[in-house]
Amino acid sequence: MEIQVKPIQVEHAKEAQILSKQLGYEISLNDTIANISEVLSSKTHVAFVAIENNEVVGWIHAFKTTTIESLPFIELAGLVVDEKQRGKGIGKILIEKIKEWCKEQNVLSLRVRSNVKRKEAHQFYLNNGFKEIKEQKVFQMNL
């Protein structure tokens, strides 16, 4: 298995959309294209795809966060590996790429939030060096 990791491009949108659906995110292709375009134009966001045999088998997106009350950190906004490809180390490869980006940004903290229902994801993150630091609730207001 040879995995290539490349910066995400708009032409990866269809594959990214399909992979997102595997996690339950129903987003249109047009919205996926718009989101990738916005990430590409941002200095504080980055995203990569994992490619095997010319096929996108995973993607990762992270962003830098600066708040008044704490030191800057990088947060994983999304990580998905094709359900048929899980357990092969692809997620770890993608996380390593983000860790490189963290160093380029001079940021020493990488965070991820994971839905309480995603027990397998929690174990994956623990196995890849993350430590659980808190639980929280997320509130949203639709405008």
C-alpha cells in the first residue's frame, strides 16, 4: 500500500463528499466545492487528501484557532478514511501531515472534537497520541 498525501483541490470535491456521507454528513457537491474553495483561500485552514492507486481514500481538514484566553492551537475539523480502507494506517498518515503543518505554524497543540457516539473514533485518537482533556456540550443557534 502506497499512500500519497496531497493538498486538497476542488477536483477532489466529489470524493470528499462521498467520504463525508460515510460519517453521516449530507452535504451537496456544490457546497463541498464552495467549502474546499474557502479552505484553499484561507491562511489559517489546511486540508489534505490521501490517495491510493489514483483514488481518494481519505481527507483531513484542520484550522488554526486564536482565542483571547489561551495559546493558539490547531483543531482537526474533519478526518475521514473510506470505510473499506480503515485500519490500514491512513488516518495516522493524515494526522502526521497535520502535525507537520502545526510545526510550520509554530503551534504546539493539536486538538480534535469527536461526537460522544463515535467510540471507535475516540479509541483511534487515543491510539494516535491524543489525550482526553474534557467533555462538553455544543450549542447552536440557527439564524
